[in-house]
Amino acid sequence: MQKAEVLNALRRIGLVPVLRAESEEQALALATAVANGGVTVMEVTMTVPGAFRVMRRVAQEMPNLLIGAGTVLDAETARLCILEGAAFVVSPTLNLKTIEMCHRYGVPVLPGALTPTEILTAWEAGADAVKVFPASALGGAKYLKSIKAPLPQVELVPTGGVSLATAAEFLEAGAFALGVGADLVNPKAIAEGHPETITENARKYLALVQKFHKSQAQKAG
């Protein structure tokens, strides 16, 4: 998939579920539960034990999923993730060499930043979207809206504090997509034997995104 196609898919789906798990099997169970809810994007973080194997297994068992690599802290890790098939790369922080590496391979990169200076620095360095993390630390959706006012050209993916209760507010504030952690990709639900709660929440998130896109299309029309 070409870079533009990946970015269009991220915008259309509107969600980037952040997969963190304590084992490979738990990670696979989480990915399956989210995918069963219709979400076709998954960010596998490098903090997952055997993260590269997890990426391979998810790709093999769920070929319709667009798989990205998360918590990528340096350029060499980004390169390894891309060679393993990552369709996009996400970082919690801003590392300019990681952006350069992703450009070299033609893969979308979403570095993390928080302050206006960091966000603009990431964008000017070539970020395809900027992960605003932790978004909840500075006011959540209100902060995102404040950033978009002077920087409307910057695509922002809020992460941290995104939930079913706040998702619509983040979208209205101008989010490119939503980075969703444990509120959706919840290891506790797997540990307690209730993957269906994850699947149902995935459907609810998708419904929120689709409702927002429909309302925007109506306004534009």
C-alpha cells in the first residue's frame, strides 16, 4: 500500500488502537477482539514481548488489518519495523532521524509531541501527522482545538485521554484520527475472559467516527 493510501485509510477509519500486552498470546487475543469489531487498523507497540513476532502473526492471521509499529524510539528500530512490514510508524516522542528513516522507505510517520513548538517542529521535519501525547495532560480536546487554531495545516492524532466519552469532542476539535489505548484495547477484558466487551467498544468507536464524518459531509454539501 502506498503512503497516501495508508494515510487515507487512517483518516477514513479514524482510529489507531494502541496494542499493549503482557504476552504474545494476549496481544493476539486483543488484536482479534478489536478486528472482530470492524476496526482495520492496529498499532503494535514495541513494549509488547516479542513485538516483531506479534506483528508477523497478526499480519498472517488478520491480513485485512493495517498494521503499524508503535513506541518506536529511534531510527534503527523504525527500519526494523518497516522491514517487518509496518505500514506506519508511531513514536511517543520526536526523533528527527526516525522521521528521516521513514521518509527513506516511504512509510508514514507519526512522531509524538505536546507543546506548540514541538508539534510545529515535528510537522516541519516531515511528520505525516503528529501524535499529541499525552493529550489529557494539557486539557484534552480543548487543548487540541487551541493548537489547531494557529496551526490548521497540521494533522493531529490525540492519544492519552481518548475514550468513548471524549472521542466525539476530539473529532470536533479537529483530530485527524484518534489514538485509543486501554479504553478500547483492554488487556483486563482478555484476562477476565470477556473479549466481547472489546469488540463491542470497537463497534461503538467506529459508529462515533462514521457519525462525525457523515455530519461533516452534510455540512460541506
